[in-house]
Amino acid sequence: MHFDLTDQYRPRPSVVHHLDPRVKVVLALGFILAAGLTPIGAWSGFAALLILALAASLASRLGLTFALRRSYIALPFVLVALPLVFTIPGEIVYQTPLTGWTITAQGLDRFLSLILRSWIAIQAAILLVAVAPFPDVVWALGALRVPRLLVATIGFMYRYFFVLADETARMLRARTARSAEAQGRRKPSLLWQGGVAGAMVGSLFLRALERSERVHAAMLARGYNGQMPSLAHREMRRMDWLVLLAALLLLVGRLAWARLS
């Protein structure tokens, strides 16, 4: 394989790593939910959630900026909410000289709150995959009674994503081998290149569909019943329960305080 899309797990001798996978998944989802429910303009609430994320990163011995550095990748996608700055009515704080667009304080608050929600929530997901191997995350989702079809889809999507990436690399290499440029010859037009790229996407889809049918037939022949077999047997320890209850109470209390203040 030419692409390394393996597990992002970072083993460390920390208390967080030794927690039950179900506790890690529940706390990560609770943190994301708390970030999403934090009211607009509750800057102290966002600051508290950021401090909690940094504390979790330190407790897992991954370093203070481990998730912080990796979470910036989500910020460009939040720019789709930029029109909120101009479309939300309220107190005008600036007006562009050429277009006459007005920027309101309420629009800025909503836009910045959306950025902080996404930026803080993605840190919980980054920490989750760093302190728990992906098979443990899939097992925890099944143990938490997440629909089996959804759990199976997540598991297979992760396991076979690198196969599609490698298939794409082979197709690109084959296209390069068949597209030698003669000296003095004009490069193909952008429209022609777009048509070739579209044909490659269609071919990749058909190949992925055929391979998925072969994989499914092989799994059924080996007794697959909709759930991946696992020999792991885990039980919640006292430490797991204590950490789970303490963290959930902290998140609920912080969310309630942010809504009341």
C-alpha cells in the first residue's frame, strides 16, 4: 500500500489510556454535545471547554498542544458561515465602503461562536482517536447499543478507505504512463483534463462497488451475521465509573452555568 491511513492511536502510560473504551466514547460525545449547546456569545463557557480539552490532553500525556495543532484543519470549513456576519440584523459595527454591506455585532457573535464550537468540538474527536485504538472505538459504539448497521458502516469505511486510496494512486500512475508529453506539444485543455478526471471517478466507483460485492460475499461465506466477532471482554471498573460521573457532572454543570449567566 502506498498510503498510510492506519490507526492514529498514540500509546501512553496514562490514566486516560487505561479507561474503558465506552467511557472515552461517552465523554467525547458529551464534550461535543456541550460545545454545541453552549449559548452564542458565552465566551467564558467556550474558554472553560477549551481548558478542559487542554487538561485532557495533558492527562493523556500527549502534550498540551497535541489536539490544538491538529484542530485548525476544521476552521476553513467554518468559513461557509461567513455570510452570517452580514445577514444577521442588529447593531451595525462596520459598513464596507464600496458595497455598502453592514457588519453587525450580533452577526459577529454568532459567527465567532460557530467557529469556537467547531474548533473545540473537533479537539474531542482528535483526542478520542489518539487515546483509543479504532477497533476499540467501534466495539464501544456497539456496546453502547448504537445501531449495528451504522457501526458496521463505520468499521468498514475505515478498514477499506486505504484500499480506495491505493486504487486511486494506481489509476493516476496509469494515466501518467499513457500521457507522455511530446516536446513542443501543447498541454491538454482544462476541459479535457476535467473530462478525464470525471471518467476516473466513475471508474473508481465501479471498481469499489465490484470489490465491495466480492468482500461481502466472502464475509457471508465465513458466517458474517452483521456484527464483527470480538474476543474482547471488558468490564467497567470503579475508576471508570468515577471518571465518567465526575466528567459528566462537570460538563453539565458548566453548560448550566453558561446558560444561566
